[in-house]
Amino acid sequence: EIVLTQSPATLSLSPGERATLSCRASQSVSNYLAWYQQKPGQAPRLLIYDASNRATGIPARFSGSGSGADFTLTISSLEPEDFAVYYCQQRSNWPRTFGQGTKVEIK
Amino acid sequence: EVQLLESGGGLVEPGGSLRLSCAASGFTFSNYAMSWVRQAPGKGLEWVSVISGSGMTTYFADSVKGRFTISRDNSKNTVYLQMNSPRAEDTALYYCAKDRGPGLTTFCDCWGQGTLVTVSS
């Protein structure tokens, strides 16, 4: 099973700042990685798929990069609605796995 | 508008059984794989299972393999998760989710609101 390790566990930032979230895989997943956002009491929302493709309706301030085993989600300028938990997921191998999440909180 | 509505959750005893349902609308159901993803209280996401659009192909997480089955009825636009011999660690909010496609990517672009399963005696 591929283990995805996200860092940091918590990121404390102010609105308008840049957020950089990391997801590292225990082995290469090529570019088969997605990022999700989850707010309290809500279902997850797909942000990025296949490492760098924004899902439908996702603002341009969200971008993904990386390949192999190291990936990054960048939020260029945090909006108030971006404070949430972010998860990465791989689709390279079965079973599919998620990272443990990074919480982006207001500083 | 794509909508997914889960049902069937509740309290179940360890070793019992429970069937979750997810009714879909707003898209051509048979064209898309469907997944179940769960989230234990206060914890992260865990992928559980996926079924192809035709229903011919399924995959499971190791933690549920041999105990859970997934199926779908494309005439009813519904996907099911049959939970047999549930354990306390299966207690979670179970989400139904639509694959963005094509194929079994398991990258899900639409999610239901979840149905809560509690396994306890």
C-alpha cells in the first residue's frame, strides 16, 4: 500500500498570504495525485487531479505541481473561505490511499 | 445538477450486517464509476471501495476486503455497499462519490453528504 505523508500537519497563515502544502508518497505515483478541500461539516471537494489539473470551477489561485513522489498544492493568496483541511489522494496503485491531511488555519 | 443521496446508515452490532444505498441523479449514471469513502469521527478520509460503470469491476481497501461488497443497479441509478461482519473500527461517516472519469480513476468530483454508521453493541 502506498503511504502518503502530508506536511505540515497544521499551517497557520493570514488571509492574503501564500500557502504551500506538501504530499510525499512512499513510492512513485507518477502524476496520479489529487488534492481535496474539506470544510467542517461538509463533504470533500476535488481541487486538483493528476497533479496539476484544476477541477471544474476551482479558482486559479489553487495550483498543483510535482511528479513521482513529491507534490505541492499552492494557494497563491488565501481567501477567508480557503481555511480548511486539505487531503491528497493517489490513483497509481490499489488500494487507493489518502494522506492524513493538512489543516490551514487562520493565524 | 449532479446529486448523490446516501441512506441506510445507523446503529449496527458487531458481526451484524447493514446495506448502504446511494441514489444518484443529474448525470448518466452507467457511464461513471462510483466510490465509497469513509471518515471516522474526527479523523481523515479513507477510501473503501469502487465499482465500474458497468458493475463488472470492483476494488476494496484491505481493511474491508472479504467483509464488504459493492454493487450497483443502473436501472435505478443506485450504488450499494453491503457491510457484513462490521467491527467497531468501521464506525464512520460513509460518503458516496462519483468518479470524474474516464474509467476507475477514483478521483471524485461529486460527493454526497454522507450516512453515519455506528458499530456498537
